[in-house]
Amino acid sequence: MLLALLLVGCPAPTDKSDDPDTAETADPGTLAGPNGPSRIEPDCAPDDGAAVRLIVGLEEATCDSAFAGVPHLRLSLWVGAEFPLAPGTYPFDEGSGSAWYAQAGGGVEQHARSGEVTVTGSAGGVVTGSYTLQLDGGEVVAGEFEAAECEVAVMCG
């Protein structure tokens, strides 16, 4: 009886899903892409100009780390991006960059025709930030990275 009186005096739980302070901020249609260990390095654009490549989903953030069975992405920016990437946002589409995403190591890579890379920090040879990709099939993939800056020799042009 005492329990019944206590329950009657307590307000019912409320649904806070519409409350902007407690609602989920991630779009439920966005796939979680690989996060964490990555590398960023110079690359060549399709016209043999300079580009920057970001590889996310490595075992560790080193210049010689491999994918080894983890989800990964390879992204190349060739318009408006110079190595090393400075903090800022780098949108890309078919004319300025491209990306490939694999859900598992050795899996089939899906092409992304557009997206965005946001660099939030660059210090001590490490670049941090996030990415969002729009895959050819319409899916959106997003994640974060902590990338080792890797000076590699590329012969463009």
C-alpha cells in the first residue's frame, strides 16, 4: 500500500525525444564510418597536379600502418587542398576530389562522389578532424580521424 502511494505521488516519465537538448544529434540515416588512426600524405590529382590523400581506418596512426581487416576509407582532395592540410573545411565533389569506402578489410569499396573533410587541428605532425561522405548509392558515412602527417615523395605532372 505504501508503494502504491509513493508511485501515485511520482510524475510519469516524459518522452524527451523532441527536446533539442536531449534528442539524438546524429542523423539516423548516417552510417558510422571508421574513426581514429589515420594518415595524411601528398598525392597526385587526375590531371597530375598536387593533391592530398587521407586514409582512415588503420591499425595505428603511423605512415606505414595497414588496414588489416578493419573498415577503411581512402579520400583524395585535389582542388583547394595543399599538404599538409591546415585547419578548415574542404568540401569536394566529382571535380575536386573523390573517396572510396570499405565496410570491412578486403571488402568491396564503394565510391563517394561528394563529401567534406573538416580539419580541426594540426600540431606536432598530427592532423585531427572529421569527414562526411555521400556514397554513390545515396548512403552517408561519417567519422573522425587522427592522422599522422606522412611526407612521401610523389611525382606528379
